[in-house]
Amino acid sequence: MSDNKQPVDFEQSLSRLETLVEQLEQGDLPLESALHSFEEGVRLTRECQHILDQAEQKVQLLVENGDQLSTVPFTDEQQLTDKQPS
């Protein structure tokens, strides 16, 4: 199995998640379809939450230098070291 994942588009994932929720709320899906939709919804929720977490990290990395704002590049390594207890 290939591990070539396409970048997740937040807006598309959120739109798909909303569609799945609407379908599940209607309650007329067969059990197998409902379970499949639920599983897809859980996956999409996790992907969206990951994207939001990374966006929050990027915003937090804004550093004020006097009168100028500059950004610090965000890397996964920084995320790992930032989460370790002091």
C-alpha cells in the first residue's frame, strides 16, 4: 500500500463532514452505510482538528520584535519540543 497522502484541504474536509452529519441525522441510511459514514466522519474530524492545531501553533509562533512582527518557521520538530513538559 502506498503512503502518498494528498494534502488535506480543510474547507473540503469540513464540507464533506457537514454532508455526512446531515445524512446521518436524517436517519434513513442502512446500518452498513451509516457505520461507514460515521467512520469517515471520525477520520475527517481528526484531520480537521490536526489542521486547526497546526494553524494555532503557527499563530502562537508570531513573535513581537519592538514595533515589528516577525514569524518563526513552524516545523514538526518544534511542535514535539513545545509539547514536552518543562
